[in-house]
Amino acid sequence: MVLKIVQTGEPVLRRRARDLTPEEIGSPGVQQLIALMRDTMRDAPGVGLAAPQVGVDVRLAVIEDRAEYQAAVSPEDLAARERKPVDFHVLINPRLTVEDPTPVEFHEGCLSVNGFAALVRRARGVRVEALDHQGQPVSLSARGWYARILQHEIDHLDGMLYLDRMEPRSFTTAENHRRYWASRQVAEVRRALGLPEQG
């Protein structure tokens, strides 16, 4: 079974989600929510899904960047994005700290802004302190694409969408992204759109 992914305009996407208590984390309801979110993310398919995206305002996200999702991406693009497979995991009540503030810009999409993409600047490296699906503390460092996924999902828990961070002139339909921009380097995209060089 998969859950409905709510789309931009739903109020739940614009509210800061609440922390889960230790008692809630172990409850059958939250454990079922985790399983349904995993199935929904894989069905979409996506590399992350936050609870507000399925209409539940709690600080919970599931993440997984499978090797099969990267099969059609060139080795050069994978290297430029610092993208490698990420095993399935759960983050509850996460707190994010930027470790490497170097700005990195790539096109980003979102399951709650279905059918669109835009250039989004994110920090290159982050650390996240959270609880796992059993309520145990976890600490992880991430760079590149994984760091981007973490920032994107934790933004959802804070009531933010990539639309709040995007380069407005780069906003495009997913179809036009594939047609015109997906195979180009970011600097080339910026020049074609009349945007200043990244600085």
C-alpha cells in the first residue's frame, strides 16, 4: 500500500513539524507509518520522503538512494554530484549542522512539487544528529548528493520547500529539464538563462 503524496499548497507542507516522543516512536502507528513511507518513496520513485509530504506533521523522514536510480546517470555526472548509493534509513527528530558550507548548485525536484525542477544551492557537507526507527541516537556526516537529500528532507520538516531556495529563472517542467538542461553543466545552464556566474 502507498500513501498519497500531498502537493504544494497543502498547509501541512508549510508548518514546522513536531518532534516525536520516545513512546510514539515505538508505537505500532509510527512503525506502520515508516513502512508505508518507505513503500511510497520507492513507488514514486524518490530518494527521500518526509512525513509532512504524506500529510503527517511529525519530524520523521525516510531516505534511500538506490544504485538502480543512478544507472542512467553518466559517471561524470555522478562524480560531479558526489553521488553514491545510500542504504535505506530513518531519521526522527533530526538536527542538521553544516560542516562544509561550500555552495553547490544542481537541479532539484520534489515529490510534493510534482513535475517541476529548478537549480538549488545547498551546502556541500552536513552532519545530522537524529534518532533511528527504534529511537536510538544516530550521528552521520554526508557530502555531495547525500548531503543535498538530507537538507531537502529536513527542510520539509521545517515547513520549507526547494521553491524557497531555488534560482527562480531556472524553474522548469520536468519534461523541459530533461529536454534542455539535464545534460548540461550548471555553469552552462546559468549562462543560457542569463544568470550571473556562481560566486
